[in-house]
Amino acid sequence: MRILILGGTVFLGRHVVEAALGRGHDVTLFNRGRTNTDLFPEAEKLRGDRDGDLGALSGRSFDAVVDTSGYVPRIVRETLDALGEVGHYTFVSSISVYADVSQSPTESSPVGTLDRETEKVEGDTYGPLKALCEDAVRERFPAAFVVRPGLISGPWDPTGRFTYWPVRVAEGGQVLAPEPRTASAQIIDVRDLAEWIVDAAARRLAGTFNAICEPFTIEHLLETCTRVTGSDAELVWVDGTFLEEHDVGEWMELPLWIRDPAYARMLDVDPSAALARGLSIRPLDETIAATLAWARSDAGAAVETAAGLDRAKERKVLTDWFER
């Protein structure tokens, strides 16, 4: 199978390339050639820019296309216009498309809309723009495979939103853990997602799917981190109101902690349709171990992430918690 991957050198795209090459497919990458240019010497590499420099794609035909880098509808349409014949199209979207995650969304739940015309991708526009990109793909490929991942986790994650927990727990000592400990959490291992995308292309799978694991609790995650890492970490469960009073930020500063009622079920999404159609989820232990091993490697240590609670701030909050 001849597969074109739009992107392919950073995180999910990188793993999709590895999965495709591992199955013996002919892989072509289209990107700007700015990141990890030495990767995948066996793959064809086309250079250009999705925003205005699509000449290298002009008229090219592929059995499958995997779009991991579409964020603006106009740019997605221009990419589609540049391509020749395409057998199967995968668009990687996000669970952020849903208009309401105060309740657990399914694939049929309403998606967000823009209250102003914009191509600027930021917090309140990211989801609605992704939803419009989905529409652009479906207009051209009614049988497109549209994947809505939750928090993608594992080796080469540039965000650190999951990596924080295995790394922090492995350090040991008193670890600030957010109440309620029964709160839902969900991830998708990047390797599971990549394998499913390549498999779906081969099977010509069509439809829209939430790509995520079954929910587990934050307590289960942190206890599993403790067991897998062999750490002496002591989990100190701190009340959410106390964390707010001490200016601890949800989601990015303290990953997988969501306090805002408007996002209460963002980590409790129904994955049943994807699981019924071939998405395979590896044990959480494996994701934790692989993520920690990568984070401790030279490559992982070189990645600067925006997520995670500063250790000095963590210590100050815990001190105040004990002295309350």
C-alpha cells in the first residue's frame, strides 16, 4: 500500500510512519523539512508547506492518506485539491470538537461552532476549527476515517501532559495528588492509535470514532505509576478547593486534573465504537514504563514541555496542606 503521511516526524505522525514501514508499506512524507529530517531514510520525502506550497503533492495519487496536521479548514481543502486520486483518507481530529463535555460525549454529540470567522488556532477555536476540518474532509471523502483521540500519551510526547506523572512518581517522596481520587482519567497510547490508523487504512474503515481507552480513576493511574516505577512515592491527596486557592492550574499545570464543571466529562468519553472496530488498548503498565524509559533517555530529556507542577510550588502547597 502506498501511504502519504502529512507530517510524520514529531509525535503521532512519527509513530504512524513506524507502524506503516513495519508492515512493509511504501511511505511518503510531506512536511516542511524542519524537524527530525534524518528520520526514516527509507521513506520518500516531499518538501513543501500546506499553507501555500503544495506543488510537491500536485497530482500525486496514493492508496491512503493520513492527515495528522490539519487544523484550518481552508488549508485542509487546499491540500485535498492538490492531491490526485486517493483510495482512503484518515483525518486525525480531537475530542475537543464536542460542544459540551460537561456530559460524556459520543460520536453523535453536537460539535462546537465558531462565534467569529477565524483561522487562529487557540483555546476556544481549536475544537470548532477541527470540526470544520472534519467537514471539509467528508465533503471530498464521504467514507473518510475520522479519528477523535483523547489525550495521546507515550514516547515522544512533546506536551508532557501524561509524562509528568510517571516521571514525578518515579522521583519518589511526597507526591501531590488531586482529589477526588475517584475522578475519571483517559489516555490513548500513541502506538495503539498509530497501529489502528494503519490497520484502518488497509481495511478501508470509514466513519467517525472516539479514540481513547476505557476510563480509569486518577488513583488507579498514580498507584500503577508507583508500582511500575518501583518508587517509594507517598501519594498525598489534596482537596481540589485547596488547590484552587493555591493557584494550582488544572490540566496543564497538574495534568489529568479537571476542576471546571464545563469540562467534567472530558476524561470520560465513550470509546465503545472504536473498540468494536479494531482499536486495541495495551495495559496501562506498558504505557507508563515506555513513557518513563523515553523520558529518561537522552532524546526524552532534551524535550522541553509546558506541562507539570513546579517542584518548589508542589512542596509549598503540600507544606500548607499539612499545616492547615
